Amino acid sequence: MKVFVTGMGIITSIGDSVESNRKALMEGCCGIGMLKGFSTRYAETLLFGEVKFTNEELRNMAGVNERGVSRTSLLALHAFKQAVSSASLSHEVISDSKTALIVGNTVGGMCLTDELYKDANQRDTGSEYVASYDCGSVGIFLQQKFGMKGIINTINTACSSSANAIMYGTRLIRKGYAKRVIVGGTDSLAKFTINGFNSLHILSSAHCSPFDANRSGLNLGEGAAFLVLESEEVRDNKKVLAEVKGYANTNDAYHPSTLSDTGDGPLLAMTKALEQAGLAPADIDFVNTHGTATENNDEVESRAMISLFNNKVPAFASTKSNVGHTLGASGAVEAVYCILNLLHQEVYPSLNFNAPIAGTGLIPVREYSKAPLDHIMSNSFGFGGNCSSLIFSRV
């Protein structure tokens, strides 16, 4: 059974809509800079891909008055509403039991840790922030907001979370458990993740430079993106944006935060995604890489691509150089970018690249250009070696 993308929505550090994100990508804009939204000891020394709206502004934009709603949920709501609107889903359809919701997320309400801690020390009664704290709170918030009655689930596999949400949603449709699935991911910047990634010594004080020989680490970002997936049975006469052609999830079981040097997990994920799609490596026209700009990831992903494509690696780039690494949202954010590639037959440049990695010699796309594109691969590799590859095809 074919599964089609019929709607999408997004908010990142380079724009609060699909259109504004595309314009920024075409122009090679970067949303990474100094952190302004909250205080942390690293605000003056590290760079972040911060969404340019305060929590209050996001509340007003979404019409949310309830206390205890996290920034993570507000970002999700913004992208969710765009996606269902672009797919022309009515309230009745959204709340139908055959409409599912799968959310990829890692941070949950951990951006509210300071507020929760303050309440715990100053209040005898419970805090409204407790219910928003875990990663499942985003899905519950959206479920209650829209009266959803179908399957609701949250996937937390670190940086591959929302890629796996897209994969899971596609499988729900193909197996007959849902007729349509709203899939995506969301994450906000939080002290917990900033401190955690800093402890791994992989955050950069400069703008990240994926696949560059002198890369110095990643820039954390935030954002949300959702796609509406529909079966052939229910899509009616809607415009189809793309087809989810193939997918695979593997695990190299090598290290909690590092991919194996041989790239076993990434190579297997890409290989299995191609097999599932019924495509050959030569059919892939472009790869939206995981491309974090860390020493380990970029070299390992390069080796895996060289092996898969037999030294004939297609055009590739990392949009993390535009928006930063949005963690659990990254797979969905990059899925939107892949679909924009297909819709407009164009590729967006990887920023800040100067020299290739010794031993691989791969050079990402460096300038915006038009190109004939039929099949695009999108890679998302998470902690614990959880590696996922998706393939989107032109319709």
C-alpha cells in the first residue's frame, strides 16, 4: 500500500512556516546565534539555533491560556496546526478513531525544570508543571486539544525519534491500523540537554561546519515539524506532496553516544531502506545527511555512504548548518526539507564547508541549485546507535 504526504508544518530558527523555511534555505540563511530565551552559563560562549519567539508570543499565536504548557508543546502545536490545515483535515477527521498521532520527542517539559524545582520548594500543593515534564506530555497535550481518539504514541530514540515516528506512522497505515497518521517531532532548548551535550565535549562555540575537515562540534537547536500521512484510500483528490517510499531502523549496539568507526548501523539502515523501497543505490538523487559536524558522525556517515554508493556518492548536504541539531525534531524537520527538494526540484547548500575530511574526500553541496530529483534519502542517527533512514519519492 502506498503512503502519501498530504500536509506539513514547521517552525525552526529560520522560519515559522514551510514557506519561510524554504526561502531561508534557498538564500543560505543561518538561524544559529547567541542564546536569548533563557539564562545559562553557556549563553555567552556557545551558539544555538533558537526559535525567534518567546513563550508568551508562542502562547498568543496559538491561543493557549493554560499554565504548565511547555515550550516543547507550544512549538509542536504551531507545526501541528499548519500540517493539518495544509492537508485540509477537519476537526471531525482529526478526532476520528482511524486518525493516529505519533510524536518524536526527547526533552518533553525539561525546559521547565527551574519552575518545577521552585514549585517543589515553595508550594505545599502540586505543580502544574509535573504533568508537562515527561516526553509523552506533548502527545497528550495535542490529543486533548483536538479530541483525538485514534492511536497515540511517543517515540524517544534520541536524534532519530521523529524519523522513527514517520516510519511507525507509515507502518500503521500499511498494516491497516490507521487510515491517516499525523507524525512528527518537537524539541526545545533546555538546560538539561545543553549541559548534557556539553559534558560530551561536542558543542561548538562557532557555527557548525558539517563534513569539514576542521569541524569543531554541533550547535543545538529547537523546533517542530509534522507531516500528515494518508493512505490511497482516504487521500481523495488532495495534492500529494510526496510518497514515503522506504524506511529502515537499525542499531549498531556499539556505544551509548558514538557510532561504530566502520559505520555498520548507518550502512545497514540505508541498505535496508533501499531494499524496502525497491530501489538501487543509483536511484537516490540526493541525501539529506545526519551531518552533525561532530568528529565521529561525519566521518562515519561519509564512510557508510562511500560503501553504499560504491564511491559514487550522490549530492548531499546537512541542513543542521542552517537550524542546528533539533534533536528529537530533526528527522521530521529534515523530512519537510526533503519534500521541499522534491516539490521544487532544488537542493539547498550545506553551510560553512571549506575542506573535505582526509580519507573520505566528500564535498557537500555548497550552492543552491535546481536539479532533477525523484528519490531522496534522509538519515537520522541517534544515541545508542539507533540509526534510521527514510526515502521520499516524487509523485
